[in-house]
Amino acid sequence: MLKKELLDILACPKCKGDLEYFEKESKLDCHTCNLSYRIDDDIPVMLVDEATPIE
């Protein structure tokens, strides 16, 4: 689970927009870019090249 302090400062690296946190799926979604960023061992992988499209 990510801490609220971290979630408050995280932004999409592509558009700098807000992210939606999905704890069960271990991911952060940017609805503006339609990209999903995975979370590995409570560490968000905020690399655009490794993001996956939201289905």
C-alpha cells in the first residue's frame, strides 16, 4: 500500500496530470493519457516507456 503523502505528490510523467490509485491491482492510472503505471514492491514504476494502455 502506498502512503498518502506519496500519492499526493505523484503525477503522470507524460502529462503531469492526476493519477488514480488501484491498491488491489497495484497500479496507477492516468485517464488523460490512458496509461497505467505498475507498482512493484510498493514502488511506482513511473516510466512512460513501461506504461501500458488502459483497456
